[in-house]
Amino acid sequence: MTHLVIAWKSALPRHHFCPTVVTDPTSPVTPPNPPSDYAVLRAMLLERGLLRRQPAYFVLKILVNLLLLGAAITLLIVVEHLVLVLFAAAFLAFVYGQIGLLGHDAGHRQIFSRSRWDTVVGYVCSSILGISFAQWVEKHNEHHAHPNRDDMDPDIEFPMLAFSESQAREKRGIFRFIVRHQAVLFFPMLCFTSVSLRAGSVQFLLRRHIAKTWLDIVLFVAHFAVYFTLVFLFLSPLHGLFFILAHQALFGLYLGLVFAPNHKGMPVLEKDAQIDFLREQVLTARNVRSNPLIDFWYGGLNFQIEHHLFPTMPRSRLRKARTIIKDFCAARQIPYYETGMLRSYVEILRYMRQIGRLA
């Protein structure tokens, strides 16, 4: 299996390598022709009821997020001092991140048995955040279908970053300079995640026929109309500018910190690598060790292996699934990697420094 990996092992400690794919919001989420190992594992989880939806759990999540959003907007309205304005921006950034994680759940049809309601939740979340739900679903589909696969996973295709030797050697000019220093620049660059999401949404909406994207366009425009009205109606122009910069940067940083440990620094597979569904999903993902605070901060995505194997599994069931899946992988000598939160970021930076030297 190791010959499939472009670059990984030398960037990580020795112990690191030990011996459902979302389509659209209304379609089934199971891998085509699942291998026998996957079928056996899925049957085990079905028998324990771990793939059943938990709408009551998510209704509570929705209500909590709406209350947090209301509190954040109230804080924005009443604050005057710049320090409090920046605190309001940070709080709203956290709330945005939590809403983004809820939208992620909806995009995977984790919430309701009827997919139309998941779609409604997804569109509400995306309109609050100012992104296109249709664009996010399409891009995320590609990622789940080809995680960490060179030239196929959009989540490792960036002009200013490189995650494989081939990507590093392709860079030219300013991009080559940035990639050489990407380990140092990585966390600051995460602050632009929200800008990247909006840019991707705009590109998607411009190249698609308006008949198919009119709802996304309306909600996208409405978001910014409401957002800028709220900010500059209750804040001075200068304070409003500081608020927007801080809010968008911290929102992007939060999303980046949540999503980066999932796959960054894990094996990057060649485009034509032959590997079955189960092993591809497990080999390319990293879990972050669980505790209640970590589970809340990551929205369940710290159970990345379990999530990638069974994207429709409600996040509230991932912890129970972890024990079953980890033991299942161990019995078949399938690599299963889990580490602490801080250690995951150290591994990411070490890997990015190694790849950056190849530019």
C-alpha cells in the first residue's frame, strides 16, 4: 500500500504509520460497489442502530445556534468601545463556525429522514454565512469521493499551497516563493478561508445557468445586504471596518483550524492509485482525540475516519462508532491514525515544511 503514497511518512513520527459519499442533498450516500470489508463493517453499524438519524438532537442544535446568533447580533448592536466591538466580532466568528458545522451536517443528510428538510437547513445555514450551498455540496462531493488524491481532491488544490511533490515542483514565480515558506504562512493564510469560500461561490454562480442557481444568488446577495446594513447601522464606519476584518478573519481561522487536521499531512495518493473505498477513506484521514470540548469545537469532525466512512451518520453517534471501526481496522491491519489536537497541527506544519522544500 505504501507505494501509493506520494509523500507522507518521513514527515511524521515513526509510530504514526501503524500496521457514503455525499452526492447532492437529495441522493443516497453510499459508495458504489462497496468492498466486502466495507459491507461487513456497515452491517455491524446498522445492527447497532448507529446509522439512524437523530432529528431531536439536531433540532436542539439548531435552536442553540439560533440563540447564539441572536446573542451575537445583540452584542453587535449594543457595543460601542472598540475592544468590545472586536470581542463581538470574535464571538460572531465562533457562531458562524458552529452554523457552518451544522450546514455540513445538513449537506450530508445527517439530520432528517426526508432530505428536503436537510436541504432547507443547509440553505438557511449557507445564507447566514454568505456562501452558495449548491457550490459547497458539489465541491464537498468531490472531496469525499477522492480524499487526498492528487489532481482530484479540490481540498488540496490551491495555487499558493502544495501538498505533494508534484504540486510543489509545478509552482512558479510568487507561488513558488509562498510554497517554500508555506509552513510559516499556513496559519495566517487560514484567516482568508472565508474570502476563499465566497470567491468559490461567486465563480460557481457565474458559470452556472441562472435557472439552476437563482435561489443561491438571491440568498447570497441578501446575506451581504443584511450583513453590511447591520454593521454600519449600529457601528461607526471605522469600527464597522474593524469589525468586518476581525470577524471574517477569525471565522476563516476557526474553519481552517477545524478542517485542517482532517487530512492535511496525511497520505496523498496518486491520481490512478488502486485502493478500495474503505482503505482510501481510513488511510487519508486523521482523528483528533475526543473529549466533550473537542467534540463541540470540531462539530464531530475530530472523528474524521468515521465520518468519511459513513458521511450520513449523525455526529452524535460517531464516538460510539469509533470503537467498532478502530477494532475492525486493527483486525485487518488497516492503518488507523489518531492523535491529540496540538500534535495534529505540529504534524501538519512539519509535513508542509517538508513539501515546501521541494518547490
